[in-house]
Amino acid sequence: MRPDILFPLFAPVTSLPGIGPRFAKLFAKLTGEKVVDLCWHRPSGIVDRRLSPKLADAPENAIVTLTVVVGRHRKPASPRLPWKVRCSDETGTIDLVFFNAKEDYLAKTLPEGETRVVSGRVERYGSELQMIHPDHIVKPGEIDRLLRIEPTYPLTAGLTPKLVGRAVQAAVERAPALFEWLDPAFQSRRGWAGWQESLRRLHAPQSLDDLSPEQPERARLAYDELLANQIALALVRLQQKRRTGRRLAGDGSLRGRLVAALPYRLTASQAQAIEEIAGDMAAPAPMVRLLQGDVGSGKTVVALLAMAIAAEAGAQAALLAPTEILARQHFATIDPLARAAGLEIALLTGRDRGKARTGILTGLAEGRLRLAVGTHALLQEDVEFKDLGLAVVDEQHRFGVHQRLLLAEKGQSPDVLVMTATPIPRTLMMTAYGDLETSRLTEKPAGRRPIDTRTLPLERLEEVVGGVERAIRQGARVYWICPLVQESELVDLANAEARAADLKRRLGPRIGLVHGQQKAAERDAAMAGFAAGEIDLLVATTVVEVGVDVPAATVMVIEHAERFGLAQLHQLRGRIGRSDKPSTCLLLYQAPLGETARARLKIMRETDDGFRIAEEDLRLRGAGELLGTRQSGMPEFRLADLAVHGELLAAARDDAKLILDRDPDLAGPRGKALRTLLYLFERDAVVKTLRSG
């Protein structure tokens, strides 16, 4: 149960003054639905209201706080015109201007003849001073409340700066004093205040420097968030170690036949990864291991050999892929090898119906089918395994931990192998996969050649089309990547549909089109035509980013390459260079390039090392943007910035290990404070797994 002391923070935002159901929907979009979400909504700027001149000295276009006497209200002749209130001090006059004004509100707020303090931006209109919609209007006794520096916050359409600022301040005032969960010596060394005081200081910046992620109050709160993350992951790992799995150790017979059927020798890192996986599977605790391999490094073969270990031990194995294209491709790679080793393998996707589907389900339930490859269809309730020993999850960042667990629930504590072709920087590895052991494939299979990567301005498009035409005549197959599916009024970027039509007109009919808005069957047909050589050039959006394998493709053109992230460019480029033929990637950019875009394209020219590219991407873009989507399975940090707080993350990881070594059930005094921390950052699920409740 969440501690009572946190209840005010986990109340809905409607419990704050001035937020009704209509505004609650907008706050849910901007910050979240609970009061605590507003506490994590950081200031993005400041407004200094301390300048309080006489009217004659008020600088134009500056924010000032003025003490004035309210004069005559000038009601407009038409509702479309502004309402003006003439005010003055002993040095001059100013008009306060209101559009769509309510007469009774203005009469009450600005009564004629009385003194008021107004704060806002002063402008000159002709020879007159004016202030349009003052930010604040108060009585003289409240002037001290205004003469200060005020934080400003990110907004969304429909919410005003005043409303958001007031709501955040009300949320921060609700923050209770909590028992300290930090180690006293560590806290003292860092010079950090307590949690409550740090939160208050975060929302009361006195200068632009105070908005820096390195400021003590932000660093303290970032550390709290990272510590909650690391303890949660360490607890998950502890639970896995406590679970009793079973030893899966084969005799090597199937693996021997599979390796003999391969058209090449395993790389050193493939052999090492298989050894690590076999060691985990032979241990009594269930394996949870991450297999990281750059594009084309041979992860599918490693997964198949791991699946063979399960089959040798008399159990079943399943591989879960995020898309049908990827599932079919894994099946195409695995099926001939499995057959050569005498293993039958089934493919299950959402498209399978009727007798074929029933046959597969029966085979899995009876245990006749040892191996299965599939999409989310494998997670459906009616899919039962007789004895699932190994679950392989591909492209983990496309699935949350939830789906990983769903597949694991299909067996009795099966081993889990998670694969990704998205190289993940070390700091992100620690935050997202701290519960996993890791194997890395660092080499490309023998015979692969480096890709010649060049950057060209879009003005040279005609030359590029001519070059592509010559390449096709010499037998090349070409990817042409566009950032948009259709024309957009909002951005002037190349769109796939128009580009495909244009290239068809110039190069002939053997042009295909693939994008995310097509029906799956249409998309698969275009991909199959390209793979079979019936299509010479495939125009596509980033749907081809992950896992599409056409070894004959040797040319890639990426339009508006400056609009893509580094990791995405690297993934796209990885679709070529998958054979022993030379390959070329052309990155077309719209000049002039910004600093970040230029750095990104420079790195792409310099290296094809996915791990170096991932580290650079984190440095250039920050963790929040790096994986593109909230559904990435990566934790979303509100206070920590991994590009800045990497050293704090390492400290939090060490701290979490030390804490759980001493007090694995968080039962001691510091342990109880840490439980509150886990609830504060909504890591409730792991608290429930603790044996002492």
C-alpha cells in the first residue's frame, strides 16, 4: 500500500484550486493526471518582476511592476475592439488593454480611483504607453508577492502561464517532509538539501543558471529518480534469482548439425555469446540475458542455437518479433537451418486462421512442435505450450517489460533471451536493462564489406537519380527513403508517394512503395517483390528501419537525412552492405545545416560502429529523444538527464547494490524510507514483490 504521507501527491490534479475537468484533460496531456506530476514539471525560464519604475522611466518592451491609480474605463463600441483602462502615477499615464473583457470582472479588479499594482510587459502604441492583459493585478499591500523572480513553464494549447505556474506552486506546497533515504555521508559530500527543500528550490530559480541540470537541487532530485530506477531493477533481478527455474543443458547434437549447415563459420563474439547463454541456461535460476548486436552481426543464428539447447533438453522455444515482416524474415533464416538439423519450426502471425492455425496450436500444446517464431499472436490466451523452456524477444525496445513477462508466463519460469539491433549507450543500458546480463556481438559476419557513405545537398537530386538509374542497369537493387508518407502542409519534405510516382515516370514500372499506412498484405507484397528481384527500387519510409534483409540491395538514398536521428540513420544504412558486393549510402540534406545535423552526418561518414554512434546520439540529442517513442520500453525520466547525469547514475547503481546486499527486503529504517522513494517515483510494482510486503 502507498504510504499515507504520499496521498496528497497522488490525488488527481482536480484537487488543486482552479483546475476543473476541462483543464484536467489539458494537464493530463502536459504533465500527467496526478499532483505529483506537476512537481516534476520543471521550469524552462524565468520572468524578473523586480523592476518597479515610475511610468516616465518605464523601459519599452520590458516586464515591469507598476504602482498606479486607476482612472476611467473606456468601454469599446464593438465587442471586437479592446477595453481600455487609463491609469496614472505622478509622472505619466498608461492604458491597460483587455480583449474579450468581462465588464463585471474589470470593474471589480480595477475600481476607478483606487491604487493597484500591475505587472506585465510595457509597449508603446503611438505616443501612448500600454500594457496588454497584465500578468498580475493586486492591491498595494500585496506588492511584495509580485516583486520577485517568477519561474515559467512549458505549456500546451489551452493553458496559460499563470494557470500552470499557480498549479505547480500549489502542488509543490503539498510536498511533505519525508524521512531521508540518502546515505548521510554521500549527501553531505554533495552538499545536497533534503528532498522537500530541493523540490522547493527547483521551482524557485533566481537566475538562468539555476535552470541548469547541474544545479544542486536538480542534481539531488535527479539522483532520487535514478536511485528509484536502480533499486527497482535490482529488486527485479533479485526476484528472478530467488525464482526456481530449471537447468536446460543439451548434449550439443542439434547445435552441431546447425553449425554444420551454416554457410559460414561463427564469429568469435557469436561463439562467446552462445557459451554465455548456454552457461545461464544450465544454471538453476532462470536466465534473463540481453543480446546486443549491431545490424547484420548474426543475432538470429545465436538465437537459433539457444533455441536448439532448449530442444536438446526436451523443452520448447519461441521467438517473438515486433512486426510480421520481421517474424517472416526470422522464419526464412531459421527454417532451412532447422530442417537441416531435423527440427520442425512453426510460424504464427495474426494473419494465420482456420485449420493452419489450429494445427500449429495443437502442435505447440502437445509438444510436437519444439520451435515457434511469431508476432504478438504468440501472446494470445489460446496459445499454449506443453513445456516452454526459452522465450526469445527480438527488438526489445519495441516491447515493454510487460510483453516480455507475458511470453515468460507461457512456461514455468522459462529462460528469457532479449535481442536488440539498436546499439544502446552504457548509461541507457544501466537504466533500462539493469535487470539483464548482457552479451555483445561486435563483429560483422565474414565477407561483409564496409559501406561507402557520402553526403550531398538536395540541389544535386538530378545527379543522384541519374546515378541510381545507371546502378539499376548494372543489376543493383536500391532503397530510397523519404521522411513522410504523403504531402504535408506543415513541412516541406519529400514524401514517399510523390517520390515513387516521380521515379516510376523516370525509371519505369519496376518501382515499389512501402509505408506504415498501407495494409500489411500490400506492404509484404512490395517487400517480397523487392527481395525476389521483381522490383528494382523500393521507395519507403522508416518502416524498413529494422530487420528487413535483402542481401542483393547495395544502394540506399536517404532524402532529408538531417531530419533523422543518428541511431535511425545507422539502422537504415544497415539494410545494405549485407553481402560481399560493394554498397553505397547517399545522405541527401537540405542546406543550410544546423550544428547538430552537421555533427550527425559527419559521424555517419566516419564510422559504422553502432556502439560509437549510439554514444554520440545520446550526447547530441539527450536520452529523452534518443529512442523516439514513449513506448520504447525505456524508462522516461522527468528530472534526470542521462547526457548530463551519467556519473550520478553510476553512483545510484552502486548505492542500490550496497543497499540490497545489506537489506534485501528493505525492512530497516533506511529501507522503509527507500520504499517511500519507490512509491514516490511510481515503482510500486516492485515494492509488492518484496517478501515482507
